[in-house]
Amino acid sequence: MSVRPGQQPETLFHSCIRFVAKNLQLYKNIEYLELLPALVKNAIFLNVVRVHKGFHDEELPRLLLNSSLTRVNLSTSTITDGLLALLAEKCPHLRSLTLSEGNYRFTRPGLCAMIQRLGKLQHLYAKNCPQVDDEFVRLLAISCPQLDTLDLESCKQVGDGSADSLSGMPLVRLNLSYTSITDKFLKTIANERCGKTLEDLNVGHCPITSDGLKALSWNTIKYIGFEGCSIEDLEIVGFGKHLKYICWTISN
């Protein structure tokens, strides 16, 4: 194996992980795969998602998912009700779940059944998911009280009905760009727990105006995006002293 000057050679562990991940289908009927240490299973799982375009059946995840996993990324996988059920069953300590850019083949009941069993979840990424709506957000808020990062970009069924559900949550990062929220959403969360913990907020390409932005508590917000919104006068918004970055385009 050739190594460029200054480049660290790959360890034997990582070489083995790459080889097994690449040829994983050949091992799925071998009993010892399920007996591998959790550290090895987790490394194989991550490599399959990052390098080999994810999982597209439930047999292999059934052998690799385990209770030590706290972060699962399914962004390149075919995601079914069966796979969501496996996550709920085998990963009770899950802290971070990425569904975004996966092949969504699950139903809304399957998604709701899973989220009710992931009470320790802190980060959820589910962009452009048609099964996510205001009722799911309500269930999410009840089931996952520690959630601090929520990315529901392009979930068109999410609107102002989610405001009451999210207002009491300790959210730090919230992406609702390309959803159906309006100024009413921002006004509802502004003086509640969510409005006072938010540091990173993206409401780009939503029907948001200066009226909604100025209602926010700006004591904690550091990053905000409202690109594509009808914001004509930034002076009345009253940005806070902690603000570091704004993403905004001037309306024509």
C-alpha cells in the first residue's frame, strides 16, 4: 500500500472495517457477524453509510444495530417501518438520528411508533419528509423532552400548529426553512422556553416578515437565516448583541 509523504498509514483495524463493509452482503448469513464487539459493529455500520450508499434491507442492520449506539445516520439508506422498529428496539440510548436524504419508504404510524421509544433523543434530522407534520411534532415534543437540535427543512406539512408543541422545549438549533410556518409561529415561541434557548434559527423561504422577527427574544440567538422572506426593514427587528451571522437576501 503506497502512502504519500506526511500521510499516516491506515491502521489494520480500519483496513479490516473497510473490507468487511464493502463485502458485507457476503457475511450476512455467517453467525459470528452478530457476535462481533459493539465497537466493530458500529465502525462497520458507519462505513456502510458513508462509503457504500447505505443499507437497503433489514437483515444487515438487524445484525449490526446494538444498544451502545448513540448516533445513527441513515442518510443514504432505504428507510422502512421495519428499520425504524429495529432502531427503537436495539438502540434505546440513541442521542442523534439522521433520516435526511434517505429513501423514505416508511409510514407515518411507523415513524410515530419509533419516536415514542427514543426518549433520550437530542438531535433529529428529517429534511423533506412528507410523513412529518404538526401532529408528529407534538408527539416528538412529548416523547423526546431533551431534544435540542431539530432540522425539518422542507417538511411542508409543518406549520404554526407546531409552535405550542415546541415552545416548551430546550431547543438550541432549529431549522424550519421551506416549511409553512408564519409570523404566528415566531410570536408563539418568542417568550417561552424555546425562544429563550435558541442560538441557531433558520426560517428561510417561509412567509415570515419583520413583524415576526422583532417578536423574538434576541438574548441568545447567534445565527439566523431568513433568506427568501419578506423582510424589508431590518432596523425594526432589533438584533441582539450575541448575533454573529445573518443569511438574508434583499426583497425586490
